[in-house]
Amino acid sequence: MSEFLTSLANDFSNILDDGDDYNVLINVGQDQNKQSFKAHSVVLRARSPYFKTALSNDWIRKEGSMTVFNKPNMEPNIFSLLLRFMYTGTISMSQQKGDDLLKLLIASDELLLLELHEHVQEYLLAYKSDWLHQNFALVHRTVFQLDSSKALQEFCLITICEDPLSIFKAKDFTSLEEETLVSLLNRSDLEMEEVVIWDHLLEWGIGNANLTIDINKWSNDDFNLLRETLEHIIPAIRFFQMSSSEIYNKVRPFKRILPKELYEDLKRYHFQTGMQLKPEYIQTPRHKGIKSTIIEKPHTNLISYWIDGGDSTSLSSYSGEIQYDFKLLVRGSRDGFSAATFHDRCDNQGPTITLLKVNNSKHVIGGFNPLSWGSTNSWRYTRDSFVFQFNIDYKKKMVAKLGRVIPACAQYAINDSQYNGPCFGDGDLWINDDFNLAGNCSCNKESYDQSVGDMFHRESWDSWNGKNGTFAVEDYEVFQIIKLRLSDL
């Protein structure tokens, strides 16, 4: 079958622009922003289930031979795009601003143009990711009213789960729904100091109450209005995790918006001795997560899951709170890449996780040592160590690989040489001295059940003895793994 779709689109475009047999008039917009469009009912019926139903109803208005529709809830520029799409099957996305694309999403949903609706979602996610984050409140409020916007709804949920801090940085943060804000503040993985969260809450409350920023000019009515605005959100703030100076400097000026009993208990707790916290004041700390320049929190979740014995490599494998604290011991770009520096900072520190950012790639290789490094110049036995690899461009596609110790090779799980960096297995992940230099790091499947080097783009590798792949390290980090107590969770 031969296809001439371009010619077909051009011909239908001419029908829209120059036709003389229109039988539908559509009045779009209202007041000063109003425009009328002429169209053909046969095209509207064929292209839009909405119009197919509407044109068959008795309630449509006739003016002579013309059928008249009124669409005051749409903007003319948006409907113009939709109308041309219905005639030609084409639309120019790159020329549209983010807010117009969101309006296009709403309008295509209303007219049941599902193919276009899906395309707008994909375009926003692929090319307007920054805009989606900067206008998170608007996006969130919009897409959860559209049942067909599943991809953007998933984007909002992933953003909340993976990067809740970005929501507080959105330029439209103050327009975030109260319910969504409360759900954010009730999370324990907001990587923010409690006093910073309090500052953002005040920003949200002041913006929604339309108050001036200078509280010295506020009346009692102004404080009462802010108290009413924040009444259902203040219980989510963990005041008893703030320092005394933070309470004095940041909370005290707004004491009139707090419940009186809460503020009196805060004063006694911070400025008197011996007060025991009431049960309702004992709240889960917001653990700050890993302070890495190489990986992000979703990778930390996956590593924690692996430490606990899990084997799945899916990003969604770990849904609970992280049970570990990650204390940075060494960072190559800050401290150097020598074996001596590694052992000086990492020996006798208990379990550790090693992260290696491979030069000229989007990949990280690493390993977990459940023992202590110690410059013992010996092999160390363990069945609990593992090696891993994943890409750091995980928002496009999370690709991970996990290798655990082969039981028969457990005596070679860790090589603890004072002359090398962290070494796992009999060459599975081998870090020689000065491991930022080409050829000084290598991977080769020996003592672990999976190779963590074969997912690299081959341009990142050199050949070494025709067998191993060697690579240089752009940066590396080692973290001490500290199991949190139940009282810390």
C-alpha cells in the first residue's frame, strides 16, 4: 500500500482554511478573548468522539444551516491547535509554552482526542521536565483531575517519592494544595532541616493568607488569619527536633499562631531541664540520607534493600524507610585517589559501601564490605558482601546489576591489601593504587555470581591482557554504614 499522508494533511488543511461549505460554528472563549471558528460536521464527527455525540443531540442550536456550539471554557489559541489537528493530524509542539501545553492537555481530554492527549503527555515529560518541576503545584492540581493523564500522574508521584525537596523549590509552591502539603510534611525522607521546612510552611501560609512579609506591621487579625490558614498543617512540623536557638529565632516570633499548650511545652523543653517529651511529641526524625555527589536517594534505597538481603534490581524494590545512616569517610575529588588515603580514612570503620563513578560514562560500580577494611594484606571470608552496577541517569531508565558472593568462593570475597584501594573478589572489582588513572581499575567475574562490568559502553573500556576490562575513575566515595536503632526510626 502506498501512503501519501503529507498530501492528505495539506489538502485537509486547505479545506479548513478555504472551504465554502462549513456547517458548524464554534464560539470559543469569552469576553475580550473570544473567537469564532467554522468547521465541517463530517470532520468533527470522524475525528472527535465528543463532537460525534454532541452533533447528534437535540439540544444543539441551529442558526439557518449552521450548527452553533459555545465553548467558553477554552482559549481560542488552544482550540485553533485542536481544530487543525482534527483536520490534518499534525500539531506543532515545540512552539508552545509549558502552560499552553497543559491547557492543550486539558482540552484534548475534554474533546476525547486520546491520541493527542497521550502525545502531549509524552512531550511534556521528554522536553519540559524542568518546567514541570518549577510548576509542580499547577501540574499536580491539573493532572489528578484528568483520568487519562496517567503518565503525568506517575511523574507527580515519583517526584514526591524521590525528590520531595524539589517541590518546595517550585516557583508556584504557595499554590500547592493543603492536602498535598500535609502529605509531604508527614514524610520522614524530606532531606531538609526542620527549621527550613518551617520557613517554607510560613511562606506557604503567608502567601495563601495574602499577608505582607513584614510581621512587624501585622495586626492581631493578621496573626489569627495565618493561624487559621495553617491550623491543619502545623501538627506536621516536628518542633521538638529543632534546636533551642531555632525555636527562639524562628518559632518564637510566630508563637501566636501555635496552640498555647504546644508553645508552653516547647519553652519548658528547650529552656528548662528535666522535661520528658509527651508521647504525641515523639516523632520520627527526618533522616538526611546519603551525602553523595555520585548517586541519589533512589540508589540509596536500592543499596539498603541489597544490604538487607534483597536481590531484585528494580527501583521500586525498596518502599520502606531506610534503616541505615551513611557517613562519608573519603571522597576522591576532595581527599585524593591513593590507596594510602583510602586506608587512612576507611580502615577499622566497620561495614562500608564503595561507589566508583566511571570516567566518561553514566555508570557507577561499587561494592559492599560487611567487615572492616584493615590493611591486613589477606583475603577476608564473608558471604554477605556484594558488588553492583547501575546507571546514574535513572530518571530515563533505571538499569542495575547485582553480584553476590559464590558460596564456594567466600574465602576470596574481600582482598584487604594495604597497597590497593577497595578490592572485591579475585578480580571482580579490583582497585589498584592511584585508581583515577587509566588501567588501574578492573572488573572480571571470578568470586561473585554476576559481572558488574559488562553493562558499560565499550568506549569507556581499555583492553587488559585480552580478558579484563579496565577503566579510570572520575570520582569515588566510601561511606560507613551505620544501622539505625529502633528509637531512631
